[in-house]
Amino acid sequence: MEKSPNNESKPSKPAEQDVNNKPRSGERPNQGTEMTNDHYDSQGKPDADKRVFPAPDNVGAKHRNPVLAQPPEEFTGLKLGKPATVAAGVTAVLKSMEFSWGEAGVSRGTQALLNLNQKDGFDCSSCAWPDPDDHRSFAEFCENGAKATASDADTRRADPAFFAKHSLVDLSHMTDRDLNNAGRLTHPMVLRPQATHYTQITWPEAFQLVADELNALKSPDEAIFYTSGKVPNEPAYLYQLFVRQFGTNNLPDCSNMCHESSGSALSPTLGLGKGSVTLNDVHEAEVILIMGQNPGTNHPRMLSALQIAKRNGAKIIAVNPLHEAGLSHFKNPQDFMNPIKAVGTLLGQGTPIADLHLQVRINGDMAVLRGIMKHLLRSEELNPGEVIDYEFIKEYTTKYDEFLDTIRKTTWEDIEQMSGVSREQLLEAANIIAPKQKIITCWAMGLTQQKNGVMSIQEIVNLHLMKGAVGKPGAGTCPVRGHSNVQGDRTMGIWERPHKEFLDALVKEYNFEPPREHGYDTVEGIKAMYEDKTGVFISLGGNFLSASPDTEFVAEGLRKQRLTVFISTKLNRGHLVTGKTSLILPCLTHVDIDMQLSGHQFTSCENSMGVVSQNKGVLKPLDGEMLSEVAIISGIAISTLGDRTKVDWVGYTENYDTIRDAISRVIPGFDKFNEKIRIPGGFYLPNGPRERNFTTENGKANFTVTEMVQHNIEPDQLVLMSIRSHDQFNTTIYDYNDRYRGVYGERRVIFMNPQDMKTRGIRERQLVNITSHFDGQQRKLEKFVAIPYNIPKGDTAAYYPEMNPLVPVASVAYISNTPTSKFVIVTVEPVAEHLPEGSTLAVPMAMEA
């Protein structure tokens, strides 16, 4: 085999490394000409299984199954304070240091942070917000990035001695925070049938166990291969290659549960299931709409970009049921490095972020957008040629007349009722937007996990097409991805519905015939496991149990598997609810040095704005037997496929450049991958909408006629949405605090409108039971602490994953099949118990008459 370039080689054109060649604010990056892979077809997802499955007994499950699938119900000590109005600042700096030094030690923690998100360092394993193209500060990270890195660099060990000490039952009664704090997984472990403890197993034995179970299946479609968005490009590419050589497209991933709605909306309208802006565009925007997103907690580095935009004169409109601190004011920790700015930053209120906050009702965002557009049309009538970009519409779009008719027929009564926002407030937003052309709309799971998620995002596209605000500096669509490489994994082929062109490229490269039938997405995979249609479940990263809807339903499906396999870095609840046999296979993290036969290896990740950059670990791994994800996947593939594969899995493991060579031939947009990935800061993938090249079936950007579906809510019912606390990232719980919302020491809480509490006779800190209602079914959770909060009347919120058991597996967004974690119809009933200040025990109380 011809050897690929050595990992330490330089690009063939050193001038490409010149930072001056990077795009500056307002400029468009050089992206090449070959279109990047887009794994979304223009027809959206096929009709999903509409059957309603039996509702699990969430309350009784803890008595039937000694290994708990839900976090334990014990309270951890609630203290309440005032919600914050300023994000970041000194507290964020101190918390970053506290986590980094506390878990990794001062020397190890500092070394990790100084290399985090640097051009010659490693990529943050938390959110996918992009790094600056040119200058990067020496501390190019946020508080939650520091927490994620500290967790990855943890010196504590969940080793064989730890598992010998703790049974599965014992572990399941730990909180999710304490499971994560058990430390890094260090050795491959096996849970044998009927065993109470995981025990050590050798790597060859583990690989053979997986191979034996996979090859014993009647069909490859009886296996499910899940992927977390934390997985870098190279192992993701090998994973899908192995799975398709094995013979199935059962490749569900976390995208199915988060931004599937974005791809389902963007691909048929703009031609690419990704965003169309760069970080420089955010800096140059005149108006930024932030919808269904809490950047202060979930994407804190975004606040720096918003600060730059504000200083450049941008107006920001926040659309969210909750007033979030990060959208109020921001104190940039980087300003403390500047003597001129430091005093003002320390003593002042920071940079104001949102100029207007529209407190929308849950699932009402599309009505907000409809109202804004209705005002814009009226403004155009009063100011002909100054509001609507007719030249753009004529040259680049279709279906404008049908869209126009729909907007005009929509009544203000319906808009105000569904959105909860007044006509006057929507006029204020429209007046901000009307005279501007450089408009960016950002959104996250507050939109995608709604029942109307896809239609809401289609309305975003409609707004941008009206204004011609696509494909020019400072304008475009910006779905903000929630995990470091969730977008890259889809680009690499992690998808249950692969396109013919992609499969044909695999045939050309590897000379095998991949399966052509679509596989299971996450929701359909859960149903298949529950119905005994599968026997093996393999998870590459992630916490499938806790990330999925309908927790006890998922747990029942997992327990029916013959084998469950978890490729992981740290312990989580998903490792405890298992098939008859289960494996934990420990892998390296982004921060770990990955040494293979050819030397120090690196991987790559794709961020939210289509930049692919290096990820090169800097810390010596803990003593143990961890392997890289590439090595684990290759080991499973060799043992499972045997003579059926001609792929050089050993060569791929010895030198990751060989993987990138293959990717450059299979995945469009990755030509000269090994050269371009060595350019400091990485390279941009081609992006059609960014260049006004709309690669839809008709070659145009398409307006969409969407139906504003309203849902009947009974007078005693509320709409519940899931949220994250400030001390968590996805399902990883770092601590029990949510300081921006003023909640400390507790996660079993439900945020309620004070009037809704009064109507139901619920007092602050009173315990309540929550029941969700779906298609005649009920799912119940007991003993959550009620907290009055500024949230629209009729709406309520609770932390995930604690509230996930209330989300029916069959309740999904239209078109995308994404679980509706942001639209759960519930009733809330008081219990005659109260949680005193700082207590871990509830006490009896007299109920109001």
C-alpha cells in the first residue's frame, strides 16, 4: 500500500497557512467548487410509524427494576436566589478554574485549557460554535467548554476495582453527577448474563464477543449502531463504513433528536441542510434574531460574537419563553485582559445583548414569524421598493405568490393567540427588520423539538427570502448545533437514509455493494428494540438512554437486547440499563494524545458553520487500556467481517492520514483533505446557499406555504418543555446548580407561571406530581419542586433528562420525526409536602382548601 503523508508534514503550499489569507469580517471564505455532502433529501423524511405504543409505568418502574433507568428521586438540597441578568464575567472565570483544577489538577488542567480550540491544539468536546478565522486569544474557551475539558482530563478512575466495589444497582442509585465524577473509564469491562457487576475483559475477547453476537443475527438489520455528535470525522467515517459492510443502514444518531428538523426544513428550501453563514457574517449583521436558544448556557462563546455585532451597531431580537441571562447582558471574560476595558467590565453591567425580547408561548414561534412578515408586507405597501427584495425574489426563488396569499389570509387573532405576543410587539420587531438587509436568524432545539419545528424553520427561510437575506455578507440562516461534531458525523455518512451518490462512491472506493434500503432513525430504532426486532445495540459515544424520549420505554427495549455495547470515556446511566450481556469499551478523549505506529495522530471536526479543523490531543492518557475510537471500530470490524472485507483496517489505525485519503475520494468537498486540514484554523466546506447556489430539485430557493397548526389544550393543562441547567452539557451533569436562573443544589424542579401555581393551589417549594397526556395515554412523574418563574401563562419547564419519561416516543415533530421535548401536554397536581430551604427532605404541609 502506498503510504500517505506523514502526520507532521506541512501543506504543499505554505502560503495557504498565512493568516492574512483568512476571510476578514464581511468577506466570504474561499470554499472551493465541489459541493459538500448533504444528507437530506428534498422530500423530507418518509412517513414514520404512527402507532401509539403502550405507556410505561414510570412510577412503578423503580419497584419492578432494581437498576434504575431514571435518576434517583432523592432531593439534593434546594436553595433559591434571584435569576441573573448578566452572563459570564468574573464568576465564569472562577468556575472555569474551579472545574479544571479540581478534576484535572492545576498543571494538567492548565495545559489542557491553553490548548483548547487553538489552531495547533484540540477541539472542544462540547458545543459546535466556530472559532475565529484569524486571531485567537490564549483562552479561547467558555465556562462550559472548560467544564467539558476538565471532565475529559479527569484524573479520577472508574477502573476494574471501582466496578468490583459497586454493583449495577448501587451505581443506578447514584446521581448522574456522581456517575460522571466516578472518573475516566480505563479498561474494557463486561457484564455477563445474570451478573450484578461489570468485570474486566481483554480487548481480543471483547472484539470477538461483539463479532459472535453480530454474526449470529438472522439479518444485519437486527443490529442498531448509534452515534453521538462528539465523535470526530475519521472514526465516524470508519463506523459507517463498517456498518454498511456488515449490511445495514441502521445508523441513528443524536441529530435525529436535535437538528433533524433543521435539515428537513433547509434542504428543500435552500438546497443544503446546514447553515449559510460564517462567524464573520455574525459580526457584520445588522439584525440578529435568536429563536429558541439559550446561548449563555448552551453556546457561551456565541456571546462574544454577539458582543462584536452589537459594537458594530447590530440590533438583536430574542424570541424565547424564558428571559435568559445571556440574552440580557454579557461581561466578556476576555475584556479582563485589557486594562482599559477591565474596570468597566468588572464594575458595569456588561454589554446589553437583546434590544427586544418577545416572550413567545411554547410552539408559537411560527406565529411570531408570520406576524412579523405580515407587518413587513404592510410596510412595503407604505414604502414601495424599500422593504421587500423583489429582484432577489424574481431571480432566485419560486412560490412567492402562494406564500404571499397565505400570509395575507392569516388573521391577527390566530397569530396573537398562538404566539402569545401582541400585534404591537410584533410591529416593533418588524420595524427593526424592515429597513435592513443584513439579517441572520439563529435557532436551536427550542424550535427543532417543537411539534411545529420544521414549519417554524421554513417560516424563518420565508422571512429571509422576502428580504433577500441569504447568500451575502452579514446575512443568512444559522442553526446552532449542540455538539462538537454532530454536523460532521452526518457529512461523513452517519445517516439512516443514505443517498445513492454516496453509496455509489463507497462502491467505487471499496468494491462492495452497500445496503440500499433505509434504516432506523432514533425513534424507529427505539420501537424496533421494544418489539424484539433487534438483538444488538452498539453506541459510539453518548448516553442513549438519557438522551432519548420516554425513558422507561427505551429501557424496556434495551433490556430485550442480547448484547449492548458502549464505546465511552466516562460512566453514565446508559451503561447500567443493558442487554443480557453488555460491554463498556473505554476510548480516548479529544484532549488525550493518540499515539499509533506512525506517530502522534490527530482527527478533525466540522463546526456549525462548515469549518473543518484539526483535533490533536495534548495530555498523556491515564494509565490503563483505553484505545482510540478508530482502533476500537477497526478491531470490531476485523473480528466481525473477517474475509468479507478487503478494507485495510490495520493501515487505517496505524496512520489516520490514510482515512483522510479515502474520505477525499468519497466525500465531496474534501479534496486534498490531508493538505487542507493542516492549514492552521482548518478550511471551509463548499456551501451553496452561501453563494446563492440553491441546489434544490428546481435549482431555486423555495418559499413554503405552511399551515399554522394550533393544538387544543384543555383548561387544566399546561405545555411543558425541557431545558438544561447551567451546570450540564447535554446529558452530562457537572453539578446541581443553575445560577443564571437562581436555582442551586437541586434538579428535580419545575418552573411555573405564578398565576398557574395560584390557580392550582401550589405554593413555592411545594412538591407536585406531573402527568403528561398523549392520545389518551398518561405518563406520570412524582415529587418535583414547584418554583415560580417568569414564563408565559400556560407554559412550564423542567430539566432534561429528568423530564424525559414524560415525552411519549410516538410524539414527534411533523416531517422530521424528532421527539417533541419542547411540546409536552401536562397536568400538574400539588402534593401535601414542601421542601424547606436547603433541605434534602420534604416535610408535610397543610393543603389549601
